[in-house]
Amino acid sequence: MTISESSSDRATTGVPPLLEVRNLVVRYGRTGPAAVDDVSFTIARGETLGLVGESGSGKTTIGRAILGLQPVTSGEIWFDGKDITRASVAERRALQGDLRAVFQDPFSSLNPRRHIGDSLAEPLKVSGVPGPERSVRVDEALASVGLPDGSAERYPRQFSGGQRQRVAIARALVTDPRLVVCDEAVSALDLSTQAQILNLLAELRRGADLGYLFIAHDMAVVEFLAQRILVLNRGRVVEQGTTAEVLGNPQDSYTRVLIAASPVPDPDEQVRRREAWQRLRAEMKAAAAAAPATAVANGLN
């Protein structure tokens, strides 16, 4: 398949979104249930969209589909005005500099037998960047995430968990991308390190016209970084809007559950949130159990 140009969504601004996902459906197996069911959203240049949901909600599957790691059953994925839904291997390779990822476990994504500098230089080498320039860009990327001189010559095991996540961010940014998919990029870190990484991501976004798809289960984390939030439950979008709208006036009970589950530093407020979370969970389970009986009674089943 050849990547094709799109002229849609240019009417108002003259520029297409950086990323547009249209009616995305992903199934595992031909007849299996949809892991992602009719999901649509956009990300503008320089914007962060928080994609929020519990484990199994389908958010990681969406990220993998955007990155070309998961086949799409139906729907479309457009990047910078071009349809990349079923791009070939060669076309994906050409995109790798513009579309990057930071995953949850940086240690598993780094080769323990290679210096950090070699791992960061690999995408530059594939893109045809000359050796001397590769070294300069690797050092610049490591410096941009606050790692000390000489880090390029160290192995992954010689860094702390927070430092390894900084390495992963540097590797994502070394090609000067336009969009980074962050899949639970801070969930494995302690709170103080989380704050450092989130501040770093926000700073790097301000320093470049960089967009993020920030995938997470913690509303408090997403609130810090994202301008807009999309809430996913069982593969479907249940709510979306600006961060202020979604967190200040959530319309869906599932969104309220996620907000109540987010940790806060005040112990008393944490107790209240936990109680609210348990109450909302019980209400949702009761409603789900009653739904089939109600459908039968109304002649809908």
C-alpha cells in the first residue's frame, strides 16, 4: 500500500491534525471480540492527548496500532495528513524518525549488552545519519534529559530506574520526532521520579512542536501533562474533552471511578476517594447485572 495524501480537516485551519484516528476497530482473531471498537480522535501539533483506562481497556492496543505493531481490522490512522493504516514495512521505516515510542519498562527495551550510546544511535544509523553526526546527536539527546556526560558509554544496568526512563525518552527524541506515544511511561516509577519525568516531558514539548499520545491509567498523572483526555472502557470511548471539562465535570460513571481511584497526598482525602471508588464500583456492577433482566422485561432481548 502507498501512503496517500488527505485533504480532509483542512477547511478550518488549512493544516491537518498531526494524528487522526478514524473509527478504529481492532480484533484479535477473525471472530473475536473487538479490543478496540469504533474509536476516533485527533492530536494537534504540540498537543498532549491523555488516553486513560484500566488494564484491558484497549488503550495499549491503540498505541500499538498507531505504531504499526498491531494490525487494524477496520478504520483509518492518518499521520500528518497521510494514511498510514496499512503502510508497508518500507513506509513504516521511513516514518520511524517522526513517530516514536516510550514504553513502561525501559530496561526490557534496552539491550543489556550494548552501550546506551549504541542503542540511541541505531535509529539514526537506519536513517542514514553519518557516524560523527550520530555521536553528536546522541550526546545532545542524553544531555536534554538531564543525564551526565559519559552516559553514552555506560550500560543499562548502570542506571537507576528513573535514569533508564530518561534514556528511553532520549532514544525517542534523538530523531527529532513529531509525535511520541508514551505507554504507561511513568507507572513503574516512584512518585518523586514520576514528577521529574512528567516535568521533563512537559519541558521537552514546550521546546519543540512535539505531540504526545500519553497512555495511562492514573488520572492524576494525565491531569498534569494533557490538554485533552479521552476515557476508554472495554475498547470504546465513554468520554472525551478538555482536561478541565473531564476532571471538573465527569459525565460518565466510569470516568468518576477512575478519578476516585487516583492517589492524592492528603490521607483523609485518599480515604474519601477510596470510599467513593468502592461505592461507584458497586453501583456499576449492580447496573451491569440488572441490564440483561431489564432488557428481557422490555422485550429487547
